[in-house]
Amino acid sequence: MYEAMDKSYVMQTYPRNYVNFKKGENATLFDENGKDYIDFTSGIGVVSVGHGNLRLAHALFDQASNLIHTSNLFLIEPQAKLAKRMCELSGYDMAVFFANSGAEANEGAIKLARKYGLQAFPKKRFKVLTLEHSFHGRTITTVKATGQTSFHKEAFAPYPEGFSFHEQIRALIDAIDEETVAVMIELVQGEGGVQPLDKAAVQELAAFLKERQLLLIIDEVQTGVFRSGEFLASQLYDITPDIITLAKGLAGGVPIGAIMTTHKTLFEVGDHGSTFGGNFLSTRAGLEVLDILESYKQSGLLDEAFLFFEAQLRRIAQAYPQYFEKELGLGLMRGLRCKGEETLPHLIKSAFEAGVLVLRSGRNTLRFLPPLTISKEEIQEGFRRLENAIATLS
């Protein structure tokens, strides 16, 4: 019934798998027939503190019982608290603008960079360079910033000018010209194969840009909010970006996006805005999520989950060399590089039938983005089911 309803009334922009989930408990989902699934996707990196988290649910109920929204024309207490908390966790001297998604955050980052390009140089600089295989959003501008030509469909042209993508950091540095204002990169490309960038190369890029007073924008939509092990992956790379974008796991499933920047007063009244961004509900959720995850990190449980998950991935890669080249990624943003593009779609389908949810990244990488609070028991069960799915490949 609901499949037909969906196909009749919802625009078909996703290749849906028609399972009707009714309940979740941490990293386990249950469909309408009571079948359980180990969730190694967390809603594409969103459900950071797990499904059915009672602390988050109680915080949302408490907030919704009082205020959900008033608009940014007025003080929003949890917004101010969340911005302060994010800056403190980052260790950077920054200010925050709140939006509703990663794409919105990246749009805002590009606007911020272009205003900087007007104010900081005698002749305006406006170009933003990105890396091949990157992904920065689905709006017209962020699609153009995305380093994958498959997203640059003629149907949506013409695209804004001032964007180009390059194969590697060295080529990106070489492409910087007198019109370039910023470079935007993901430290681990979520849609581009779950491949962490080389730390030394990133540090070289950061130093090169700083010397020339150009901006470094780090898209942490997927890597942020403890997904890498620290609040920001930028902290692991020992860099200080000029602009950082966040979304996904920041509010545990409530839509939110954020721009953090060292250029705290560059945006003036009227330069940017959002009706829903940073409202009472989303920022109250963000505060609770950060409370939960900071405690989880301090307890050592987060690092234990990282090591246990990584060990399971390595075991799978070593046990099935006929199907996998290697395991890769960092924290709980992981991948298995498959041998041959035909393996991946079959494995994802078989895994679903075996009761474990996994994702695709790029042409040939099996991607894992489980809730950060996933238990060892759920990890073990998920990989047991994945091995059942692998058995079908032969």
C-alpha cells in the first residue's frame, strides 16, 4: 500500500528500497514485520547517537513542549549555547552561522569566501577550487563545486562560474591564479571512495594558502562531530581552516547545518540568513548530541568502537582477497575497496537481504557509517550478516 502511495505522490529522485522501518534501537532497525537490520549507515552519517536515543528524545520533547521556532529576529538561547560549545570543542577562535543542511552550509561558505575576495584584495577574487571525486551538495552552486562531472547534468545548466576541480592537491595548488580566493576540500571524501587525504599534503596546502591570504574551507559535513575520533577531522590534520562546514550528525537526525569561521564579522546584517536555521528544536538537539558524544569520547568507548570496527573490516578484507583490495577510512567513516565495479551493487543488495545496511561510495567502495554509539555486539552481528552476504557472491 505505502509503496504505491510513495510512487504516486512522492517525486522519485531516489532508487528506494521499499522496506518500512517502524522502530530503532541504537544501531538496530526493525521493519513492519518485525525483521531486524544492523544499521551500518546511520541515515548516511546522520543518526550519530543511535536510533531511539532516549536522552535525545526527552530533550526534543522538552523543547517542543515549550518552543520550536521563533525566527532569527530574536535571541535563541540554545543556538548561542551550541555555537559556544562547538567553538570550544574545536579549539578554534571562530563564530557560527546555522543553516539546515550540508549543502546550505557549503553555499554559505562560498558566499563568505566571495565577500572576503572582494574586501581583502585590490581586485576581487572569486574562484573556489575543489578536488576530483569530491561532493559538496545538490544546489546549483554546490553541484558545480562538486568534483564529479556526472553531477554536472546539462538539464540544470548553465552553472555559476568560478569553480574547477583538480585531480590531487599538488595540481590544485598549481591551478591557483590571481582570481582564486579559496580551496574547499573534504579530508575524507565521503562520496569519492572513503579515501583520507594525505596529512602532509593537506598541511602543505594550508601553509600555501595562508602565505597568500587565501581561504581554506574544510567540508566536514561527514567527517565532523566525532566521526573521525575528534570533534573535527581538521584537528587530526593539525590545521586551522578559515571556514568549516558541518551538518549530518550534529543534531542526531534533526535537520541542521553550520558554518564555522575565523572571519567572525565578515558577514554583516542582511548578508545571509535562514528562516529555520538554528531554531530552538535543532540547536537543542545539537546540544544534547554533543553532550552524549563528548561523554562517550571521554569514557574511551568511542575509541574502543573504532578499534573493534576497524579490526572487523581488516579481517573481512584479509579473509576475502578475491573480492576486496583493502580496508580504508578513519574513525567510523570506513570503506572496503572492492575488486571490480560489478561486485558492489550485488553485495549491497545481498547485505540488505541478510539484514545489514551498507552504502556505496564512488564506483567500487563499500561504505560504512554506523552510529557512533554502536555496540560491540551489533558490530559483530553486522559483520556476521555481511559475511553471509559475501557468501552469495560466489
